[in-house]
Amino acid sequence: MQRNVLSVLAFAASLLTLSPATLAEPAIPDYFFSTWTISKDCSEQHAGPTGHVQTGLRFGIDPQSDDGLTFALKPIDVNTKLWPGNWKKVRLEYRAGAKMTSVPADFECVPGQESASPYLAMSSFSQTAEPNYEFEHWYGILLIHGEPHHVLIFPRDVKGESSALIMIQDVDSGDTIQLDHNGIIHSES
């Protein structure tokens, strides 16, 4: 009996050495704070070829966080190319998951052939709830022309082409607007 009590006390003492941070959130991988360059934009182009982003623009994630949970997207203007709209106001949260080791077929991107992908072909598709993917990623909300959009950024632990993927998805179509912003943007580090 006394041995059982000692075992329970030893286990309880071991729990006290764990900090609240250890119990709360998984560690964010270092490569999630890399800097990337936009290489391909396969978002729906109803807003024009530079409606969302232009190739050559850069972005990163600010590793400093006021609360330890949300991080700022750092859009980096390059020469005369500027990030449009509200990209500089996007706050992101880390979503744990499996490491993305290859680009899923639905995330492939051939500019001008957006309708070739089952995901990208979903014109006028919206999803009110936060999209759920098994891969670790950043999640935030972006306003495009005043309408909310889910933004998911999937950093990959590789250098070069498609080392980060940005998914844009319309949040809702409550005002019966024509949805035209879904898509995938590929980036390289």
C-alpha cells in the first residue's frame, strides 16, 4: 500500500515539472518562420491577374507574438510590386498536423488552367467553418474587397519550388455576390 502511495506522489511530482506552455500548444517548427517568394498564382482570376498577389512578392511570418498564439503575416513589397488590400493586417494561428512532404494533387497549380484541378474548379464555393486539413499550417482571415476569406498557409520543410502553399477560400456568400477568389498560390524559399 505504501509503495502505491509513493508511486502516485512521484507521478504527481513529475507533472509539476511540466510548464503550462509544455501542456498547452505544440512547438511551431522553425521552417514555419521562413521567408518565401510568390512563384505561381492559381487563384480564380476574376479580379484580374494581380487581384490577389503578383509573382515576385515576398512574405514571411513574424516570429514575435504578443500572446504566443497569434502571429502577423509579413507581406514584403518588392520594387514596384505591392501587396494589395488587407494582406498586411492578417493575423495567423498555428494548426498542428502531419508534415506536408509532397504537394497534394488538389494543390497543384498551372496558371491559366485553374479549372483542371478539382479543388480549384469549385467556382462559387464557400465554406463558413474553418477548413480542416490533416497537414500542419497557419490559419487566418483575410478581407478581399470587403468579403472574408479563409487563408491557410502550408509551409513545407524544403527549399525551392512549392516550399509554401497559400490557400484562399471564400467564407460565405450571404449577400449573393459572385464568389471569385478561391485558389492556391505557390511560393518558394
